Amino acid sequence: IDFKVYGKDLARLGVILGKPITIQGPFQASGRLSDSGDRVYQVSGFKVVAGDNDLEGSAEVNLSGAKPGITASLSSNNLDLRPFLPPDPEVKGTAAESARPVRKDKVFPSDPLSLDALKPINANIQVQARQLFTPRLAIKDLNIGVKIQDEALTLDPFKAGVGGGTLDGRILLWPKGKAVGVETVLKVTKLDADLVARELDFKESFGGKLDLNLNLKGIGSSVAQIMAGLNGKTLLVLSNARIHNRYLDLLGADLSRSALRLLNPFSQDAKLVEINCFVSGFKISNGMAESTALVLDTNHVSVVGQGKINLKTEGLDISF
């Protein structure tokens, strides 16, 4: 069955559906519906244009197995999800205000994790988008594969352009009894912190260019339990950055004063600390992170550090 639907104003469709639609302007949708097998249904040549948004591709729903299976390949030149997603109340303001949490005893939450939401279906979905807008970020050249199989979730590939830089990696989640296994390989290259801050509507940012490499694996029934037994390595390089003194307040009064003396020993009243380069590398084994690189260079000092972080107790033993 070939179909084509069009109208002069998509917002009017909201009256029929009983739910407001914030996208205005003409819209059209077309494609072909077919029954390609026993309880197997396909949509091919699918194309939707609504306002400045477009989406095209094909999809198949297979109801013949023990679980429904969904296969889809979708692409878009421009996809703005902001009208469909709730605004983030933390977007406005400074990065420090958004980063400032209600003080808790622990950083890593102990709330139970579950993959039960993945039980009902299996899926294999490929999505490509030249531009994708969310309340948080503007993403370019998105290329993501989403696979759900037997309650396990795989995001591979997971590529995108963010903040003038690139993101490339894969993420795996799988059930392990009552726990959840997590494996993350992620590489961020030349991310512009100022550009990200502007996209998030922050008044201030750390500034600088960020490179990040993560290769992590863990199992647990909560984030805290995963971190307590985490294995892998991390490497972060930050160049030409600046930190406002208010960010150091997040460390606590005593540690904040010590950090300020270290970063800018000659002018502790300065609001901004210029950082030429900061390198942080850790090797993590069973929840114990040991530094492999810890170097800080400012206009006033250059220091080398070393130490350990116990991810189970969240205790720091770092010296410069």
C-alpha cells in the first residue's frame, strides 16, 4: 500500500490528537506499507518533512518470534528534537551553578540499575543525522547503531561531532544476574569547551580544548558498585583553559584554598586561573585508580603529581 499524507500546518494535527504540537508549517509523509511474510510488516521509502525537519528510511517489524523484532535504517539532514523534549532546568546559568549539587556523602549513586526495560523487544536500528538539536547540545554528523538483543544494549558505532570536536566509541550494557555489566570505549578529540558552553547557554565555561580517552569495564547493581570494581584506563588532556575560582569551591573550603595556592600562588584574589596544559591519566584495577600521568602547567607554575583514587571509598591520595 502506497501512502501520502500532507497538510498546511502540522500544529493543527495536535487538535486531532489532543496533544499540542509545537512545530508549525506544512508537512508531508509518504512511503509504502507491505506484508513481506507471516506477521512481518515493512515500511519502505519512508519520508517525512515537517517544518525544517526531515527523516527518511525504512523499517521492519517482525512479530513471528518469541519477542517482537524491529529493524530500521533512518537518516536526516536536520532533526530538531527540542519541541518534543522537556527543557532542561539546569541549562541556564553558569557551569558552576549547574555543577553544584546538593552536598551528599557519596559522589556515585547507589540507586539500583536495571535493564528490564529492554526485555520486551529485540531491535537493530541505524541512525544517521547531519544535524541533531537537543535541549543540551547541537550534534553534527551523528552515526549511531542501536542493537537490543536478549536484554543487552549495544551502541556501536557511536560517532558524532560535538562542540567543534569529534566523539567516537562504543557502549555495551548487559544483564549479569541482578547486576548490570558496562563496557565503554570512548574517544573525544578537540572538543571546544567554550562552544559547548554557548550551546548549553552557560554564562561561563572552563574554556580550552579537550581530548579524552576512556576504556572502562565494570559490573554492579548500582553505579557505586560498578565504580567499586571498575577496570580500565583514562586519559584527559586540557589545553588553553581557564578556571573561575568558584569552581574550586566545589572541592570544599580546605582543598579549595590549597588548589588555589597551587594554581596561582602569586595572586589568590584573581577570579580566573589560566591553565596552559593539564594532563591526567589513570590506570584502574578493581576500583583503585593509580595515576600514570598528572601534569599541570599555568602561567605561574608547572607541577607534576602522582597518587591514587579509591573509587569504592571515594578517597583521594594525590600529591604534587
